[in-house]
Amino acid sequence: MNKLLKTSFGSRGRSYLSQVIKGEKGSSLVMVLIIMGVLTILGAVFQFFSLTEHQQVVNDEKRMQAYYLARSGAEAVADYIIKNPDDVDELLGEESDPVDLGEGSFKVKVTEINPEKPDEGLLIESTGNVDGFERTVKLQLLPYGSHGLGDFALFCNSGLNAHNHFTVMGDGDVGTNAEDPGSIEFHNQININGKILVPNGDPNIVTGNVEIGRLASKVTFAIPDFPNFPKLVSNSPIRLNSDKLKIEEDGDYGSIKSGKNESLSLEIHVGDKDNVREVVVNELTADKDLTIELVGDGRLKLYVKSLLRAGKTCNINDGSVNALTVYMGNNSEIQFINDGVFKGTIFFKNKGNITITKMVIYGHIISAGKEELVINGHNNTTINGIIYAPNGRIKFHNHFTMNRGLIVADFLDVHCHFNLHEYAVPDDLPADIDIGIVSSKGYQKGLWSD
């Protein structure tokens, strides 16, 4: 082979071949170096873009955190204002100090949407900050229509169940704060001239063929304070004859009862116009007729611990409704069995039961408790006034008519023919019993914006 190479190329051929081989080796090295350089540059570029993209993701996360911090701040201030609308004046124009929350902070400012028209509502502007990244959001708080005691013919906080004929005349609306489906149920004939106002106008809340309207915001009624029964000196009424007694002084008169099959008449002297007579009894009962006459221009506060009863005709106070308030103890009972008139306000501490037959009541029935207030109305019993138990369950049995007034209850359970002819707020509400809307000023959340 060597001989062949020597013969073929000679010394010059061998030298040329060596140069060719060396040249090929050099070009390959250059190519490798170029490729390695390109790969290094590409790696650096990829690493740069990777780091940039990662930083962008981190920055986006911080901006998003700042956004939700801002929303949290706006929500917190909005919820406070909704619960405490009377504090708005102290917040207007003020900006909070930064509030630390999680990995960042937020600050909030409250202004009027239109300073020239304050009634248009409020603007809450909240800025969240996370490591220098800020986001700002704005939330409108819009005023809702203020409510008064007479804005509803009937208001049931958590629900209503009407089993028979149910009529509300005039243009009075029925309102509820209830949000569960079927909270308002009508099982038979319905005649309501107004609307059933429910949160968000949700028709699923009502069962029955009635017109649905939207309750703009939840309504809250005052819970009246029931007074402690006064501790008075034990006393006895003056006997005028077999069935007539006279009371001229404040006192605890124990149990006042008629004889068997006898009537009972009380003459209670209430004094001059500004005087208030206070009388405490365990029971006040008559087997037959019961008459209570108020003598004078003052007022009577009658505290009954357990039972007020008239076996037949009842005639209690033929004067002003404002002149008489009857305070009924817990789990107490009133029985007006057969015909008569009552003028005044009946105020139950908690659970109570009223049985009324062929009676006309001019005045109001109020409960401060959370338990059941049962009203049995026989033979078209009529009430002219307010029935008010915002924390309790009111239950109607038998025929019942309200000529002029309104009803407020947590839950109304109607097992009778019920008629409310005209809804109105009477002008004879007792001044010392706080009932009505808790606040007529309120706000609801409006639009969000960045």
C-alpha cells in the first residue's frame, strides 16, 4: 500500500493530502465555535425572556392583589355605612390612613357623587397597594326611598302564610325581608290592591297569583321596650255597691274578681290632664259584664300579670284611646267573650293570647317579644288600629276585620277570613311606646368602576 501511495503521489502528494486534512480540521473547529456561540446567545435570550415573563407574572399578581385589597376596603366601608347611615356626615371628605391587610395595604375616601346634589348618593374610592403596585376602585352607594310606618299595609319580616280568604283593600303594599322561596304563601282567594314587595323582586319568594314588586332595601322596625311592672303599695279598691268598685290611688290591688255569675264595674280616678295613674293586678275578671270607667282627664297604666277577662259584655274606657294602656305580663291572656268596646293600647311583654268575640277595639295591640301572639276573633271581630309585633309571630283564627290600621310582624299566620279595609297610621299612638321604622335614611350598593 505504501509502495502504491509512493508510486501514485510521491512526496508532493503526501504533503498536499496532509494540508487538506489539516484544513478540514480547522473549518470544523470554526463551525463548532460558531454553533456554540449561537447556542450561548440563544440560551441567554431565552433566559432573559423567561426572567422577564416571570417578573411580569409576579407584577400582575401584585396588581391583582392590590385590586382585591382596594375592593375589600371599599366593601368594608360600604357595609359600615349601610349599617350606620347616621354616621355619614363624619366620614364625608375624609381619607383613611393606610390599613395593613395581608401583604399590602389600602386606604379609602368617602365623597358625594355630586356635591351640588347630595341626594344622589356617595362615592367610595379605595386604593390598594402591594410593594408599590397600586389599583384604585370606586363604588357608588345610592340612597333608597326612605320608609315610614305607614308605607306598608302589612309587613312580615320572615314570611306570611294565609290559609283562607285574604283581603287588603286600598293601595297598601305587603312587604317582606324574606329571601327564601315560598316565604309568602297564599292558599286560597286573594284580593290585594297593592303589590307584594320582596327583595330583588324575586317571584320565587311568593306562592299565589299576586303582583310582585321590588323591595329596594331591607326594612327594620323598632322593638319597643316593655317596662318593668312597678312595685307599688298593696291596696284595696273602695266598694261602692255589690258590683261597683272605686280606685283613687296608685297601688298593687292583687286579684280583682266578681262573684260567681256576677258583673264587675271599676271606677278609676285618673286625676288631672298631666297625671298618670298606675294600677297593678294579678287578675282582673268578671263572670258576666266588665266595665272600666276612667274619671278625670289623666291617663291610666294598668299592669295585668296574668289574666284580663270579661265573661259577657265588655266596656272598657269610653273616652280617648290615649287615656289607657294595658300592660300584659309574659304568657298572659285576654278574654273578651261576648260583645263590647275597648278603647286603648294593649302591650304584651312576650307570649300572649287574645280571644275576642263580637268586639270592637279602638286602639292598638303591641308585642315586644319573640314568641307567638295568638288573636282569636269570633263573629267578625273588628280592630281599628295597629297590630305590631316586629319580632314575634302573629296568628289569626276565625273571622277578623281591620277597618283602619296596619300590621307589622316577623311572621303572620292567618287561619281565617281576613279583611283590611283601609290601611293608615292612626293619630292616637301612645307617645311613650317607641314603634316604627328604625331609620328612614339608608343606602344600597350601586355600580363599581376602576
